[in-house]
Amino acid sequence: MERDSGTRLERMAVIGGVATGVVLGLAGNVFESGSRERDIAHVLSSIGLVVAAAILAVRLARSGYVPAAAGFAIFGIAEMMIWSTGGPSASGAEGTFATAVLFSAPGLGLVATAPGLPTWSRAAGALAAVLFAVHGFRYLGGATVTSEDGIVGVAYMLLAL
């Protein structure tokens, strides 16, 4: 019985974390770029995603899906990297953001290997991984990129799926 309540709590935390990530991530975009309101919505979105990713990493590791578990752990770390310089809209944060989404790419690629996830979900994650990688490599190649580039927006939308 105790195990069942723990599992329910885990599910609720994952659902709440992902819902917070998606809703506040999208809602934050209605505010002006660089505004305090936008940053607050986006940091709360990232916190939700990190919590969900950490729990999913533990659950998948317990179930024997170690690569996918590692992928969620890498994604959670990458989300935290975004805020290490004050957030994606902070002055000079473009490099940190580009690097963070570049690290998200292999993380999401590993998540896409989880056989327990629906095929459409794995495909959306793999496509998001490719788009994050393109954004990151564009930055490394010398292109001027920002957190508001369309390719990143599409990748986050796919991630929301």
C-alpha cells in the first residue's frame, strides 16, 4: 500500500512538473522579452521541467531503462544551465542558452530510446533533440542566436508534446 501512494505522488509530481513547464513556458511568451514577468514565468517553467525530469530519471532507472533515465538527468541539468547566468534574456546569456539546449539534444535523444514511451512521443522528443542540436551548433559555428529563435520555439513545442 505504501508503494502505491508513493507511485501516485510520483505521477502527480511528474504531471504537475510537466504541466507547469508547458503552461508557464508558453504563458511567459506573452510578456515582453527581458521583462521580469517573462523571466518569472520561464524560471518556474524550468523548475517544473527539472522536477519532472528528475523523477522520471529515477523511475526509468528503477525500471531498467538506464539510457532514457540518463537522458532525463541530462535534460534536467541542461534546463538548470539556462539559469546559471540569470536566464536566457540576461545580457551575455546567449552562449549559455545555446550550450544548454545543445546538451538537451543528446539527453532527449536518449529519452527517445525508452521502449515504454509511445512512438509519437519518442518521435517528438527525437525531433526536438535535432532542433536543439541545430540551434547549438549554429551558435558554435558563429551565428548570432537567441533564446527567441523560431527553431528553439518549435523544439520546445515538440518537447511539450
